[in-house]
Amino acid sequence: MNVVDRLETTDVIVDWQTRGFLQPGGPVTTGEFAAAGHSLFDGSFTWPIMVAKRSALDHNIATLARFARDRGLALAPHGKTTMAPALFQAQLDAGAWGISAATAAQVLVYRRAGVPRVLLANEIFDAGALRWLAGELEHFEFLCFVDSVEGVRLLDEHAGAVPFRVLVELGHQSGRTGCRGLPELLKVAEAAREARGVQLAGVACYEGTQPGQDEVRAFLREFVGAAKAVAPLVDGRMVVSAGGSAWFDLVAEELAPLTQADSGAGALVILRSGAYVAHDEGFYRERTPYNRSGSDVAGVVLEGELHAALEVWAQVLSVPEPGLALVGMGKRDVPYDLDLPSVRAVRRGGPLAVGEPAPGAAQDGTPGGMRVTKIQDQHAYLSIEPGSGLRPGDLVSFGISHPCTAFDKWRVIPVVDDDYVVIDLIKTYF
């Protein structure tokens, strides 16, 4: 990776305000701290602390870049997962077409980070943000979603010298945003085509709110039909976009044919997966196409895998009764919206050398059968088996579920090598 965050300068510092870093003295720059070669366990950090494994980040970025490239798709990873310009740049360096956003505030961060193409994968009604964007469109490529005539009119009213390029979004019943059905989609597309300050660029959807594989495939086929219906209204190369991190194999299978000149006018198909960059040991581990099916189009083996990049290290504070340990890690530190954290490893006696898994590892790889059962503001309840040997002061490593609600809890994240030596720092902008 080794990417310099364009927003970061020598003025960005690590000091007493930087959570997880033990920096009671004078401040140091992020570059100076990363260059010092600290071990995660040499006393430079307090607990809990979230770290990112560099090998996993690099592997995941390369894996999805290859997936998209091999299928003729463009990749605009959703930046809301990390809000880390250093990772944006790594994804762009690996061949990403651009970066997707969810809000105007995120687009502002991307502009400051120098992202050349931004896909706002959402509707926008913020008049102040639209006035700002109208003055920026001469300097970067921008696309956004619309799903209503009202949305088209607002964009038209605030347009400047460069029109707003839009993708009309197809939704589904009980889903999120998006036109409900083809007639409404065509109505919005016609309004976009007629507006002077708006340019109809194509169509978009999000398949991740469908309940299962059959429903996803059916919705994507409906979406392909919508794309073909809208294509005659689009001047120039049509843009088609879909894809979260759970069904990108089906998105590729169903939409890749649109890239061919004889079907869909050689559309630019943009995949928007985002959580893949860090992956996880819960929600996405169970739902990634690499683990779910093992094959994609025509039964071709889906080669590769994704690696969980994030770990949260916390210290055992108390073992007050048999079968229970309290760990100093809470809702401010780890995601808990989808699944509770899972135990990865134990380091005996706290911050010493590289640790080892606890004895008696369970079948699922959880050290000593340890399991998080409940999480509060500052405490995690850890169920432990008799004879686990877990003691106050021990360090426990946890894997997380749902990276989108992990990065936002940390302003500065140490990047470590496989020996837990700090080699970089990631700064987030939530």
C-alpha cells in the first residue's frame, strides 16, 4: 500500500487526543510515528485499539480489482466503508474507475483527497451542496442517482455550466430508494433527458436489500431490462451500476453482457462493492461470493478469497466468577449492529512478545471456546471454559463483523505487518 493520504500533512499529529495511542508527552506526526517501527505490544498503545493488517488490505484490494478487470467491469468501491483517503488512493492505484459516496459530505472529503471520479450512489436534495457541486463539476467527474421528477428539477435549478450527470435508480417494493417499476423509471428518465441542467447518463440499482440469491438474480434481470429500455434515451456511452459486497458475482454474471457493443450499446458497468477492502469475520465472511458458491458464470470456479483485515485488541479486566471474563472493550470500540465480535487469539500476561492461541482451541478456531455474549458501553462479557487459564491483564484479539461500522469508531488506525510491527497509519474522515 504505502500510500500518502493527500489530506494529511506534517501538521497531522498523534498526541494525547488520539484514542488508543499512549502519547502523554509531546505530539508526533503520523509519519514520524509510523517510521519509528513500534510493535503493537511495546507500550506505545493503550487498550482497546483497532489495527489493520497490511497484507490483508493489499490482498483484498488486488483481488477485487482483478475480479472486475477479468469481467470487463469498472470498479468504484464504496468509500463510506473506510472514509480513508489513503485506502481510496490504493484502490485507485489498483485500477478503480473512481470511488462511490453516500452523502454530499463524503463527496467533499473525496474532492479534498483528489479523487478524480465520484459516483454519489444516492439521491441528493441538499441545495447548499448542489450549489457547491455545480461550481466543481469542471474539475472532476461526478454522477448521482435520481428516482423522482422532483429530484431532477432540483438538480436542473442548481446546475451551472456543466450539467449534472444522473443515473435513474430502479428500486423494488419494500426496498430502499429507487423507482418502483419500469413506468416510473422511464418517467424520471424522460424528465432527466428534457432538463437543460441534467444529462441522463444511465441507470443504477442496489440488489443487497433482496432476501436471497433467487430474488437477487430476478431483480438484476429486471434491472437489465430497464437498462435496455432507457438506453435509447442516453446520448453517448451508457453507464450501468450495481453491486454491494455480498452478491457481486451475480451482478457480474447478469450485467457483464451489457458491456458488449451488440447488447446495451457497450455500457460502462460500474461495480460499487466497498466492504471487501477490510472484509470481516462475521457478516461478510458468511456472505462473500468466494465462500458462498465457489463458482460464477457457466460454473467457472471463482478463484481467490478475501481476508479479514481488522482486529481489535483489548485487555482482560476481571475474571470475577467461573466461566466469565470482563474485557475492556465496548460499543464505542467495535461493531455490534450485525454480530458480536469473535475471539481470535490470546496473549498471556499482556503486552509482551507475539502471543499464541490459548490452549484447547475449539473446533471453530476460537481459542479455548471463548465467546462474546454481551457488549456494553465499555465492557465485553466473555464466556470462557474451565481451564482456559485466562487471567486479568491478558490481551485478547477480536475479529469484527461489518467493517462499515468499525472504521467510523477510530480516527487513526495503525497498519501492522504480520508480526504486528506498525508500518503505517490510516486516518479516517467521518
